[in-house]
Amino acid sequence: MIKKAVKEFSCMKLFAVVKNYIWIAIFPLAFLLYSNSFNTFPILEEKHSVLAEADTAAFMIPISDFQMGKRYGDEYNRIYRGLPDVAQKHKIHHTLYVIMAGMLYNFLSSLYGRFGISPNQALYSINALLSCLNIGLLYVLLRHFNPDGKRTGFFLLFYAVALSTKASGKIILTGIVALTTWASFMSVFSLFDNSLSPANYIKYTLWFKTSVAPSISFINVKHWEVAVTNFLINSVLSNQSDPVIPKNAILLTIEQSYVGVIATVIYLALMALVLVNLIKDVRDKKLLKNREELSKKPVLQFMAYFVLWICLIVIMDPAGAFLYSTLSVPLLLLLVNWVTNFNNVYQKALFYTALGAVALNNVMQIMKFRDALGSMY
């Protein structure tokens, strides 16, 4: 009897440990998936904006040969704008990413070389690592706002399979500190390459907006539609044949895939539930009753973030909204975590159904992208 009890206790303890830490398996699985999904298509390294408007071909130039003082091209070149010119543009607009990616590339390419793996694989491992880091950061936020840890693994899985990973004076102060820090770093970097100076950054951004980027009308309703759908829907799922993920991706999904339509409807139903619950909470003053509650669940600040970013996307480039959605998915999941009543069987079922539908849909989407890229030779 005693041996049996000890054995049952040990099994229960082991099950509890596995249950609590099984989510850790998401990290190696996500890394393998992200780094190997599109690493066999040379077209990504030869042509600009082939997959989700990502600039692999241009980014690989400063990443694989990173030198702080090296100019890779003429960022102001507009007529015969080649990959080196775009690479220099990225060095200016994404300086910290290029620096970090360059260091990661040097480390990973050397590591892969020791094991007989092509150093080129390091190019695809950089964003895979950063995506895993984003999953880890989402875990920290989920545990911070939901200390009991319930359903944390499922929210991380939702983020992993997604197609893209105080409203007061404090925000103003934080913005001033962030701006000052950015200007200071860019000023130091400009000692090596004067194109990285804050003054040139502003000058070049204005020039790029008026000379290269598409003309945008702030009052054009279609631009708002594209910005909202790309930022809040296509960042989570799509199911269509164009790997660029065009501005009308949601319409293509509706036209081309029954699974895409079903997954989109279920996902939108979940978002509608979140909105309805938010309205109820605000109406009942659950989110506004005191500062402590607002600090625990800064829902209104997150909503303000979505509105602000959608406005900025309309100003910058609605078609590129998918690329600006890095934070939209984890923040959406935090909102779902906060306002969904998981004690309600219907709301709980809707969340898990949406998770399954998005996962299945996006597996199909990745396969379609692979087929499309494979035909581009």
C-alpha cells in the first residue's frame, strides 16, 4: 500500500511539473519552425520584398558584412535604386537591429560552420531567435498580469502560430527619455558613418516619404481599411497565394480559401467578444474604479496604442501595416487574457476554437507561400 501510494504521489508530482513547464517546448519548436520554413528559397536573397514585404535581400548586405563606418550604397538614390541603396536605407532606419543582427550573424555563422551547417542558415536564424525572445517577453507579461499562470502556455502557442510574435505625464517623460537616448546613440554612431546622425535621419525620412514611399491621403477611407485589416487581422492570419501579403490580403483570403474564411470569422468573433467584454467592464467601471486596478490591467493604454499606431500607419504606409504589427499580436492576446471570462464555457470554447483554427489556417498559409516561392525561378 505504501509503495503504491508513493508511486501514485510521484506520478502526480511528475504530471504537475510537466503540466507547468511543457510550454518551454514552444521555444525550440518555434526556433526550428521559424528558421527552416523559408531557408531553401534563394529568391529571398535575390529579390526585394518577396515575402511579406520583408527585405531579406537588402538586409543581408549590412548583416553579413557589418561595419559601422561602411556605406553600402546611396540612400538618396531614387532613379536606379538597387539593393545596396536599400541596404544603406535600412542601416539608417533600423540601426540598432542591423548592429544586433550583424553580431548574431557573426556568432551563428561561426557556430554553424563548426557543425558543417551552411553559414547562410544564420541569416534565417536571427529573426527566429528574436521571435523566440518575443515569446519569452510575452510570457513575462502574462505572468506579471496573471500570476496564477493559468492558460499561459496556450496564449504563448497562440502567439507562436500567429502569422506575423498610464495615460499621464509619465508617458510624456518616458517619450522624452527615449528620444534623448535615441539621439545620443545615433550621434555616437554618426562618428563612424555621418548618415546615421539624428539630423540626417529626419532629413532622409522626410525625403523618403515624399520621393520614394507611395503618396498617402489621410482622408482616404481605403487607406484606413487597409491599415486596420493588415494591423489587426493579417498580422494573425491570412490564407491566400501571394507571399507578399498584399494590402487586399483579407479579400484574397475570402476569395481563395474556405478554411481561411472560417478561421477569420472565428478569430473576429473572439475579437468581438473582447470588445463587448471591454465595453461591459468600462460601463460597470471595473477598469476605472481605482488607480491600483488600472495599473494591474492598463487596458485603456493598450487601446490608445492601437489607435495611435493605426493613425501612424495610415500616414506612413498602409500597405506595410503587416510589418508594423510586431506588438499588436501580443497586446491583443493580453487583452483577451484580461477580459475573457474563462469560467464561462462558451467564452472558453471560443478561445480554444480560435487557437485551433488559426493554427490550422496558418500551416496551410505557410505551405501556400512555399509553393509560390518555389515557382519564382
